[in-house]
Amino acid sequence: MSNLINNIKFEINQEIATITFDLQNEKINTLSFEVLKEFDEKLNLVQQDHTIKALVIDSAKKDIFIAGADIKQIEQLKNENDIYDALMEVHKIFNKLENFTIPTIAYINGACMGGGLELALACKYRVMSTNPKTKVAFPEIKLGIFPGFAGTYRAPKLIGLVNALDLILTGKSIDAKKAYKINLADEIFDNAQKEFMLDNFIKKAINKTLGSRNSFYILNFPPLNEIIFSRALKKLETKVNPVFKAPFAALKVIKETINKDIEFANKLEATQFSQIAITKESKNLIKLFFIFEKLNKNFEKTSNPISNTVVLGNGVMGKGIIWLFSKYLKDVRIKLRDVSQAHDIIKDVSKIYSYLIKTKKMTKNEVDFKLNKISYTQNFDGFKHFDFIIEAIIEDEKTKKETYEQIEKVCNENAIIATNTSSISIEKLGTELKNKENFLGVHFFNPVNLMPLVEVIPSQYTSKETINKVFELLISCGKTPILVKDCAGFIVNRILLPYLNEAAFILSEGSRVDHIDYLIKEFGMPMGPFALADTVGIDVGYKVATILHEEYGYRMPVAPIIEKMYDAKYLGKKGETGGFYQYDGKDDYVNEHVTSMLQNNSKIFQDEEIVQRCLYIMINEASRCLEENIVTEAAIIDFAMITGTGFPPYKGGLLTYANEVGLKNILESLRKFEKDCGSRFTPSNLLIKLVEEHEDFETGESLWKR
């Protein structure tokens, strides 16, 4: 508190005032209420000095303008009235800035997010650098809230309703070129030109010779705005679970304030925001944000980080891994069975890049440069020069061990060897390796280009140095790794497979494929268990389920319908005969050939029982993972199930959801299901202990760390 005066610098040079954000002892600038108060004091200095002809708002942080409001303060706010009062104070400050008669210019070089963008919107002009790190966004929706510093009011006025809704309701970021195109930026240039170009812009602003820009303002009035609002609501209703209130509340605020005065808009925005900010959905998402931040700092920088890699395996996972490393590392070498495969592999990897070209996040020349990093061999040539070697070959223990034997003959002794196995024990795979300290599991999720989670699984021999270097590598490639103790299926597949299996058991007893999928989607999962099984591939699911059954026995029996489908070659989307659904290129419909395999499918279920059986069996297995110290924190399981399976993030994750339902209720249901369905529902010892001691997965950490 006592050092606040040092967080914002103020200077006047040749009648131009500059306010520079530079928070002390922080890597980034954020807008805490204390910092905003100091900002207000600097605005008062500008207001009092009538010799000032223009105001520039800048940042001294590298690649950061203002990263947004202080999320820790938002998390701590529990009372609607307190939140409302705090927001109204911010509105006073930003309205003061907006009402200055002199030109006010935000110079944005780097990330400008949330509250930082709302501050920039209160300025008359925004000038942005073309620095690749310069991005603007309203990410609040991802935290279960929406812009609360008048962003819902100022953005539509400046960039038009369509552009404003696109940014506010999705949380996506845009670069300087896109910002200029939609009028969010008034001028853009390279940061190296700042001194000349910004000075020139300021002079034009003072002399009122900047000229006018294209306007989107017509879209904000009837009848066009009514059509836009209607379509936006329909899109939300199609894609967003109504339990997740934030985007619906944001749309309502924008609709009700768009052509009103700012005083009305400020009050309505503050009222709606204060109601949304105290919801459990928002608190869950903010908690998830902090877990994400913590995990992405979970390594120590090394002097020689991994810069090149070899990838063995060119299936879907292999190609995804090749793409990832070609994007971020210096060299990628592919080991092929036959050199003739190279063309098709490069072609498929370039297809993953095509989306980045289409969305203008990369140019074709940039993609060509990335693809040129890829070399290939069919004879293990050149392996000695590579730091990291990962295989993503067939899920077969014998084949993998034979591959490692060949790799160790040709790689340097310090090279890290990794496996992308999804279910086989790392301990088993590494038994015959010479340098066991350099071997571990690095399990990516499909599709690699979209899924942020990576499970890192050491054996008992893996060195801490190896683990750290792999974490450093993955985080530098934009992934979020979690450390998982070795066990069959690790975390995500070990917890997910019982859920998929249980859906199949329910189907065998009664109900319908499409109805079970519908109920699970209504709960909030991105797709139902049968649609997911078809997407992953019934063959893959069957093999993983078989491995888990061998390891965990009665807890994870393979549902008979899965085995029948595997034998009959109903393999899901990849096969011509489909899986649980038939795919004809237009509509997906339930595959009658598969449902005809079901016998005694006549039991009538309550919808609640279907959802509980699918979810509670996952919760029970997650509890066992904690009991066995497969991970150290319940929060890591929550994060893994959200980022690895699409568990609805606004519910906070699997174990946060369990806490909300009540562990006593879950335990009672598991005992009932155990009686009705068998021992796969036997409650875990930890779950029983937590209930006995009146604890849950948040408060009872000491019970699995004893």
C-alpha cells in the first residue's frame, strides 16, 4: 500500500502529459482498486493543468500494456453491494478520462486485456504496435463474468454491435491488424517507429487532422440491431449450457444499454456484474484460472532447453506431435518405416497449419518456414544430434520395448526418451532400458493442436532433471503439463474409461444411445459418451479398456457391447460401418446394426440415475487416484478432467462438482449401485473416510497425504 505511488509514473514534456503504468515488483500491469485510485489521482493532475494539450497512456512493461483487472480482488469479493459500489467508483474514473476535452491516446504495445482494454476504450484514440505480442481481448467470459468497467457500453459504440458481441461473448483475442480493421485501433505501426510515429499521431490529434474512419454505428439501431441480438441469443442457446449465466447476462446488458445514456448503462452493468460475480460458476472458473497459472510456472529454467526432437509414429497422434514441435522448436526429425510416407505426412501436418492461415494467425510463408524444419529418415539416422525422442506408435508393450532398444543404440546417452502411451505402465515399458533416468511418459491428448493438457509420468528411476526439462519444453510449446504417478491409464483415461464403460452397461440394460448422450450433454459435457467413443475409435477404446481391466480387475470390466462392436468392426467414425452412430456425411443417426446386438434392453431408467451412474463411477475412481497419491491435489484432477475430457469448467471440475453434490449423497448412491449393479461401484476407502470425518475433496487433503 505504501508503495502505490511508484506504480504509475506521470510526466509532462512539451505540453504532452504521459501516464505510464509500471507496477513495482510485478511482471505485468493489472488494475487493482488501489492502482485505479492512483490512476485517478494522475488524471486529476491532468485535469488541473490547463497547459496540457494531450494525454498519452503507456506501459513500461515489456510486451504488456495492462493485463486486466486484479483477479485476486474479484475472487475475494463476496457481497453484491460491495461489488456494485466498487464498480461505480471505477466508472467515475473512466468517465472522467472519457470526458477530457484534450486528445487522450492509449499506446498499446503488448497484451491489453479486460479492464486494460476498457481503460483504452475510455480514451479518445488507441494506437497499437504490430508487435506479435500485441493482443486485445475481453477474456472475462472465461472467468464466468463479463466486462464490468463499461466495456459492454463503449465497445458497441466504437466498433459496432457485431464486432463487440464477437469479442465479449467469446473472449477471443485479436491482433493489431484486426483491431485496426474494426476501428478498435486508430493507427498501427512497428514499435521501433514509436518515437516518430506516435509523436506525429499526437500532433494530428491536437490539430484535428486525423480524418474519419469507417463507422459500424448503423448496426446499433433498429431493425438491424434486433436481428443481431436475436441471432446472438440463438447461437448462445445452441452452444452454451443455460446454467452458465455469464454470456447471457452480458448479452442482456448490451441489449438494454446500447442506445441509452452512460449513467443508465453504468448502473445496469454494475448491477448485473455484481450478481454474476458471486455465482459459484464464476468462482469455479477463477479458481481454475489460478490452477492454470500455477501449473504453467511449475518448472525451473535451464541453461540449455530442449530445441530439437525426433518423433516416431505417424498416426493421428504422431502427426499432431510433429506439428506441435515444428511450430515451436528448431528441428524435428521423423522416423519412418518407408521414406515414401514422408509426402503424405508433411501434407497432413500442413493441414493442421491451414486453420492458422485461414484465421490469419500465420502467413503461408511462416508455415512453409515451419514445415522446412521437418526432416525424415527410415534408418534411425542422425539421432545422436537430438535431445528429445518421443514415440507415438502402436499401443503394444512388446513393440514399444523393441523400439526403445533400437533408439538407445543410436541416440546420445543424455537424450530423453518418451512414450505417448495412453494406458501402459511406464515402469513396465522401461524395464529393459539402459538409461532409465532419461525415460518417462509424455501423454498428449487428441487433437494435439487443440488440447492443452499433457500428462507427464515418470518411473521410479526418472531423474528430476529429466522431468524439469520436459516440463520446460512442454510449457514453451504452449501446453500445460501435470505430473502423474505411474499407473495404468494414468489420470484422465483411468477416470474416463469407467464412465464410457458405464454408459455402455446402461445401454445394455435399457435406455437408448441418443437419450444417454442427450442427458450427458445437458449436464454440460461437450459430447455424450457414445459420440465420444466413436470419435476416439471403438478399437482404441477397447484396447485401453482391456489394459485397464487387466490391471484393475473387477472395477473395470469391459462392457460386452464394446467387445461385440470391436469384433464386428464397428469402429466409430473411422470405419465405413460407423459405431454407435452411422455417419453418412449429412446427419448422424443411431446405428441399428449395433443396437440389434443388445439383449434384454428393456429396463426403464430415471434420467437422474443414468447421469449419476456415469458421473459417480468417475468420482469414485478419482478418489482412488488421490488415495494412491497418483496426483497430490484434488485441483489437479479437476484441471485434468476439464482440459482432457471437456468436463464443464464452470462446474469447477469433477471433484469440485462432487463436493457440491455432497460426498455423503454420492456414497449412499454408490452403495445402492453396488447392490444393484455389482462390485465396480464399491466405494473407495478415501471416500468413506472423508464422509466419516465430515470432510470433502477440498478440506480433507490431509486424509490422503497421511
